[in-house]
Amino acid sequence: MKYTVLYSGSSGNCAFIKIADKCILIDAGVSCKKITMGLENHRINLNQVEAIMLTHEHTDHVLGLRQLVDKHNIKLYTTRKTYYAIAGKNRPESLENIVFMEQTTLFPSLDLKVECLPISHDVVEGLYFIFYWGHVKFVYLTDSGYIPEKHHEKIMNADGYVIESNHEPELVLKSRYPWNIQHRILSDKGHLSNQDCALLLQKVVGNRTKNVILAHISEEANRPDLAYSRTREALDAIGEQKIKLAVALRDNIDFPIVELEDV
């Protein structure tokens, strides 16, 4: 299994996993043109995209959906509530291309199982994903104000993580955001802070963990170096210097692909 992040942050989110010659997108929060360009940079074309898995209905996760689903006939995997919460101009109309997900979603042709679990965010039915391919486990978790302790075991000892490290609380309070936005970001229905991300990873990484990508970095209330240093220090403090750490920026079309081997 290979994965990377193409676009990340409030301006738009899109990542992908690749198994053999097939690809699954996670979110489509930028234009179809930009997604196509990002994929082509990794020598992937839209004909190789098997499906889009949607985390939630906010515009920065759905902007390119309609064209990808209606024009290019790519299957959209989402929940019923999320589908109907997508703003009309972005909501795909080809119902034959919509698959309403169960908690466990299977892609038999890829030998892939995906566990879909709830995020804590101001949306109707947001999700994060745990991908299982053979012995490989990969966690994609963004846009969640907190992660309940009962989920820690679920995400423990994955081979790879893409995880939100959205903000530095002090910078949120000093930012130009109005108070209601500050409160939203810092709340349990908002976003994971650098500190919360670092502490969570300290608890859940294990001997199989090889790679972590920090995502959804706030441009207004964070800095890539701050996000990196918080998590790097936390991992090093528990002797996990071996884990490779990277920070996804807004536009990552040249971001390297991470490869996880089924061993």
C-alpha cells in the first residue's frame, strides 16, 4: 500500500491510497482539475481511481466531488446524512455512483477493509478511516476536536498515520479570528491542536509504526515547524526516533509517497 497527501488545510483537502494500479481518494476538497494535476504528478490518472471516501460535508472536503462523480463516474462512499448535507452545488447527482457506507466497508478487488469511525466535529456524521490491507494498518484522522479514549486501541500501532495537528492554542487566541471561530476551533467539535496530536501519538504509536504525516495545519494559527517540533519531541521522548515525520502543507503535489509493505 502507498499513500500521500495532495492538498491539506482549510483551502482544500485530498489524499490518496494506492494498491497495485488502483487508487482511492480520501476527500475531494479542491477542483477536479487540481486533483487530476496532483495525481498525474504521481503518474496516476483518473481512470485508476476506484472510489472517493468522504470524511464530511464541509466545502474544503467536497469542492471537486460533483465533477469527479458525475462526469468521471467515480464511486462516492459516504453516509446518507453526509450526502444530503453537502451543499447543492457540490452534491453529485448520479445516485447510481453513490455508495452509503457501513461501519466496515470492503473493497474485495483490492483486498482492502476500511473501518469508518466517528470524528468529533461540527458536522452531521463525520468519519475517520482505518485501512487494513493484509497485515498493513493505516489511519487517516483529521477534523476532530478530540479522540475519545475508547478509540485509542482502535488506532494503536498502525504502520502509518495521517493525523491532524491543526493549531497552537495560544496562536488561536492571538489570531484575527472572531471569538466564535476561536471557540469553535478550540472546542471538542473543532480541531486537534499540536499538543493534543503529539500526546495522542505518544499513546498509540508502536513497534509497527514507520511513518506519520501531520495534516490540516492552520495558516492563521499554526506554523509547520511548531507542529513538527511538538510531535518530534513527543516521539523522541518515548524512544521512537525511528518514526519518519513529515508535515503536509496546503499544496503537496510534490510530496513523497509513503510505501507500507505487507510483512
